[in-house]
Amino acid sequence: YKVFFTTGEVDKVELVYSKFITLINSKPTVQTLLPLTPEGVVCDVDGNCVDAAEDEVFVLTSQDGQFAVEREATESGVAPLEGIITFEQDPNQVLDALLPLYMNSQILRALQESIASE
């Protein structure tokens, strides 16, 4: 996928998967992997986009003797990069090392959500 994108054969690389919503509900989702966006935007098939940093946590509880799932919205803040960090490698080397790990983690997450939503 990276080769096709960097050579210009494709303009965009998208991942289509079933996003886990609840135990009985899933949502078809389209995530753009390349080009990268600073926000990590995830869009559903209807074009509704959300910031991937605004994640949700599902908590399994009990109410009146029955299992219940509570949904809590969380926002992960991004701390500013301070000038005390020095990279010895060239920025391209750092990106070449991190990009495959990021892509693999996004694909693994999508597969896990698809399996969970079955």
C-alpha cells in the first residue's frame, strides 16, 4: 500500500471495516490511512467524520441484577513537544521506522474491531 501511494499510483489508501459499537451493533467505517492527517480522522460510509483521539471506553456493570454496558467518552490530549528531545537520526529514518508500526497497529485494531462486532 505504501509503495503504490509513494509512487503516485493511488491518491489515497483507505481501510474499510466494521466498527464495534455494542454487542449487537456495528457500524461500517472507512478510515483513511494515507495520506496521514494530524487528527487521525475516521469517517463512516455516510461521510460523518470524527477525530480518532475522541475515543470511548465501555465499562461492563450490573444494574438490577442484569449486565449493562456503560459508554464513557474520553479525550486524549496531545502534550506540546518540548525542545529538550533531540533525535540523532534523520527525520526520514525515524518516520521510515515508525510508519510501518503505525500502519500495522491500525490494521490490527480494525481487524480486532471487526472480529468483536461479529
